[in-house]
Amino acid sequence: MVHDTVLIVVYAAIGAAVAGLLGTGVLRLLRNRSVALSLAVVAVVTVAAMLAGTMLVSWAMFLSDHDLWVVTMVCSIAAVVSLGVALALGRGVVRGSRALAEATRALGDGGSFTPPAAAPTAELAELGRELAATGAKLAASRERERALEESRRELVAWISHDLRTPLAGLQAMTEALEDGLVDDPGVYHARIRTEVERMSDMVGDLFELSRIQAGVLALNTTRVSVYDLVGDALAGAAALAEEHGVRVVGDRVEPVPVEVDGREMSRVLANLLVNAIHRTPADGTIAVSARREANSVVVSVTDGCGGIPVEELPRVFDTGWRGTDARTPPAGAGLGLAIVRGIVEAHKGRAAVCNVPGGCRFEVRLPAAV
């Protein structure tokens, strides 16, 4: 009895192995063909392995012709049914993969990715979800690129305008000085110096912004008090505020320590104050405050500009943004706030703006020193 069982196992294994090896060779030859054909081959190999093993065992057991015929018919019918089911399943998988390919092609052509309504397999469904997530990231990236390109065009236009006007004035004044048409050359010399300083500041802002955007802004951080930073910034902006008839006050400035580059952070506060002074009407008040919130230090500058249109709030820190014509100062190239955001983010912080009654509040959030 044991001997017969061993023979059955051996004959069945030999038949199945031969069919499996042949099927493996066929699958390798068809590896670049349709998945439906591959599924059909798998079904054929499976049934052939079973049929080969069964026929060998039947032959070894010396069944009668009738019994052998019955076994052969049963296996053949099973093979036909299995092949039909495999082809049906394969067609469904092929349809699903083709629909996924079409959706992916639309994504590659710059459109949005819409996954097929029902994926035939869990793997294709997972692939569709991953492609949908990738499509969303690409769409966001395209939008950021579009906004960046728009801001660059605006920046080039503003810079061209801001350089052309003073250069034309400088040319006219130098020609007048050369021709001896000026009664008091000292006045023209002062104007020329003012225009040169203004253009020098503009070029400095462009250089600073280029370093920020290139990621090469080197920070020399030290432990300083926000109270000292705000005090220095208020002192530096006093003359400009007096010229514009604006009051700048410190409102609850806490002596909170931070680890920052003092020079760069002073530039952040100076840019925020200059921006607020230019946009606050005469007799207005600008309030600067600093407080600690959990693990952060929040420095805010509140002006009296009347507020920023809600639709423009997301663009305030973009390169070249100046707002409406009514809010545009006679100087500046729309780089100050972009520099603010770049320096703050280089310190692992965040810059934000919101409207408040009568104006808007710019907030700089920095990690508090340990």
C-alpha cells in the first residue's frame, strides 16, 4: 500500500513538474505581451499540470479504457472551464489597466488625473490612488510655478520702471551740470546722491533675495533678546516715521531670548517697519509687540493701512508684490516682504499677515531659545 502511494506521488509530481517547466518557458517568452494572455497561460499550465499528473497516475494504475476515458473527459472539461474563467478575468484586468494608462497619459499631457471608477484588482486600485496623489502634487507644483513666473514678470517690470526713472533723472542732471546750466550744483549733487543710494539699496535687496532663493544665505546665529532687537529697530525707523508724521510705539515687548542672526533679523524688522510707515496715513500709529507662545516667539507689526484685499493676502510675501496703486509707495521694488519671508524661513520660522480693524498685522513667528 505504501509502495503504491509513493508511486502515485512520484508520477503526479513528474507530470506536474514537466507541465510547470513548459509553462514557465512559455511565460518567459510572453513576458512583454498582454496580461490576459499571461493569465490564460497560467490557467492552461495549472490544468495541464493536473491533467499530466492524473493521466500518468491513471496509466500507472492500468485503469480500463473506459475509466481512462472518463478521467480524460473530466480533466478536459475542467481545463476548458478554467481557461474561459482565466480569459474573462484577464479581459477585466486589461480593461482596468488600459483605463489607468489613459488616465496617466492625460496626467502626463498636463491635465488632471481621474482614476477609473472601479479597479479590477487591489494592486491597480492602489496604483490609481498613488497616481491620484501624485497628480495632486503635480497640480500644486504647476500652480506654484505659474505664480512664481507671474511674480518674476511683475518683478522685472517694476525693476525696469524703478531703474529707468532715476537713471533718466541722473542723466538729465549730469548733462545740466556739464553744460553749466545749474546755478547751485550742490542741490543737484544731493539729488544725485539720493538717487544713487536708492538704486544701491534696490540692488542690495536683489542680491539678498537671490541668496535667499538660491539657499546660500549664511546665518551667524547668537542668543539675543527680542526686546533689544525691537528697540534697535524702533530707533532706526524713528527718522522715517517722523518724516511721514507717523508714530511708532512698542506695545508689550517681552524680553524673550531667541537664537537668530542679529543682522538679518534686524533687516526683517526694518523692512516690516518701513513697509508699515509707507502705508500708514499721517497721524497714524504703528504698534510693535513681542510675546512668547509655547515654544515660539511672535513679533508683530500692526499698521494703519486700512487693510489688504482678502484675495491679495496670499500674495503679500511674493516677490514683486506691491498691492494696489493706491498702496504703492514711490520707492521700493516689492522685495522687502519677500526678503522678510525668506530670512524668517531660513531661521525655521514663519511669516504671516492678517487684517485687523483699521489696518493689518504682520507676524513673525520664530523658535524660542531653549
